[in-house]
Amino acid sequence: MKTIKFSIKVGAIDSYIYGGHLFVILKDGRIAFTELSKVIRKLVDKYSDFENLIRLSFQRNDYLSNRQGLMILGVGELRNVLMKLWERATNEIDFSIDFDLDDFEIISEVPSMPVLDMRLYAMRMYLGCKEGLYELNLNPQDNYHLKPSKPELRFDAKVTHLNAKSGEVIISANSEGLFHGSFLNKRNKLEVISKPVAKKSIRTGWSSYDVINYEEHNNFEYFVNETASIDNKPKYSKFDEQSERRRITEFGKSKYGMAHLMGHSNLKVEDVSYCFNSSLSGFFFTKDGQFININLNKENKQDLYFTSRNHLLPNLEKTKKLLTKPVSSSIVPKGCVIEYFDKVVLYHNGKAKVIENSPSINVRSYPSSIRYRNLITITKDEEISIHSIYPFDETAIKLTFDDFSFDNIFND
């Protein structure tokens, strides 16, 4: 099933959906945001026949896959109706709206251009720039009306990639190394530990509460973190993020190299051209054009390893030789999104689908979000495209309520 897509005509170099808002870095270096509901209203006004599907797909995508939604859509006839409506929307309409800059609220100018990465987490915005890392507090008064602060420098090396979870911000500074810091302190501002925990880092990925550091696109090191449980749900989670019940207390208590973790697998380290990870598995592009997924065994933190069974993922056969070196990668439920030089491909439910046929500036997904985990934002030269992924198996079903076991519905 194709994604439902709409485009916003605006000149930006990056975009990010967070906490009910769309944040953008405009081409002239200004940081701006608008309420996502305002964008949706414009879309609904133009395409009123699809109002409910638009709101369900882009504003409250979680309603399609939470327990209540699964119970209702478990009725075969209802899900089949949704499939047909979804297919009609993707085939008949190229959703697009013009969005004037007056519709955005300007926060500030970026202190240092270009912005190399952006991460929104815990009601904070982090900007990785050539001159360092900047932090903006989006909601200092802890209410539902954003009043972002001005950018403040927190780290003064070139930042190429950012990640955040469990009160930690993970900073990739390329040849300067891998750094981390926390805002959980008396100042309530990010404090970065000055000593690097790795000599090089171009990007990172989370594996539950552990961190995988990529020294090269085809080489990584696994950092095992010590954690402790927390009693109260963090306040910022009420805005969209999934609840966090643990805090990282010791970063990189132990670590494993790529060769060690691949020791049980049937894939040779030297055959890998590009790799990335989800929480429970690794994704590997090989030099001969294969795309492979391998499960990560984490039963014993003293003996982590990728299993011996390889899962071949679909590839675009006609151009397979050209697609062994992705530009970037992102995780989505039941799949991943790969940015290539001239296209963006969604690998989902065992199929490969081209969702953009031209070069992109930035591609983002939101796996830790509650409402937007099935969304993808793609920033292009003159527009931002937002895709909603069809969250179910595409096979038509014939189940009714009589076929349901309520024990199965509500088990995790």
C-alpha cells in the first residue's frame, strides 16, 4: 500500500514534527514553528472529502494501531473499507498546500549555519552545527503553549549527528569523537562531559538503552549502558513521547566491537558496505547488492551477538547495484526508510516502495513518538513532504467479531 502524502510549499533545509508542532529551519537560517493542527486545517479545507482519513493519518496516527483501534479494525469488513479508502486517496489525489511564512512563528536565527542535524526531545531543541551544539528550551513554563528560548551554546565542536533518550543527549562529532551529556541537573541545562567516549563518531543508533556508535558507515562499536529505574513519569512525556522508566547512570560500562558481535553470523564484516540498527536487530547492505536483516541476541549482556540466520529484505532489482550505499537510514514500525542519492525508499511489511523520486535534503522518522511513529518527513529543495504509512498487513481479511479472542487483543 502506498503512503498517503501531502506536500507543503516552503523553502527549508530541515523539518521536524514534535509535540503537535511542525518545526523548520528556513533557508535564510531562521528557526520557525507552527501548530500541526493549523497545517491539517488547511489540508482539510482543500480536500474535505478525505477529512477524517487526513486527521487519522497525520494528526492521531496512534488511533490506527492502539489497542482500541486494533479491536475495531480487527473486524474484516471495517479494515477492508479503510484499505479501499486509503488506496483511493493515494491514487486519486496529490495532496499539496501552500503555506505562507506568516503562518509560522519565528523563534530565532540559527547562530551557526549550516545546521548538520536537529533533534527534539524532552521539550528541547538541539541543533548540531559546524560551530557546536545549541540548546533551546521549548516550554520553560511547562504548559501547552510554547515559548521557546533563544539558542544557547552547550558544546563547541562540529556536530554531525544527534540522538537523545533517557535524559541523555548523544553527540557525534566525527573525528573529534563521541560525546554525551544530560540536562538532569540543578541548572536544568545540558551539560556535556568534555572527555570523548570514542575517538570517532559519524552517527549513532539506540538499542534499547544501549548505544551503537558508527565510526564509519560500515563499522560500529556497541556500548552497554548501566541504567536505573525511575519512579515518576517524566513531565515532558505528556506532549507526545513514549514513557521512559529508566535513566542511564553509567555510559559505556562495557563495549563490543563489530567483529565480536558478527562472530556468530553468516555475514562477513568485510562484505558490509553500510549498516544501521533498530533496537533488536541490525540492517546490512553488502557490497554485492544484498540488503540483510539480522536479529541481535541480547539475552545475556555479557555475550551479545548477531544470530546466524540472515533475513533477506526486498531490493529494487533493476537498480540494485546503484543502491548499496545509502545516504541515510531511519527506523519505522515493521521496517525502515532509506535515503539514496536520487530517491527515498520505504521497506515495510516485506516490500520495497519508492516514496520520493528526486533528491532530498533530509529524511526523518519518529519511532519514539506516540502520535507520529508512522509518519515520515522529507525536506526537499522547495517543499516538505509528509508521508503516513499504512500500519497494517495489506492482505485483505475476512474476520468478524466472532473470530476474535479478547485475550489476544489485549495481550502485549
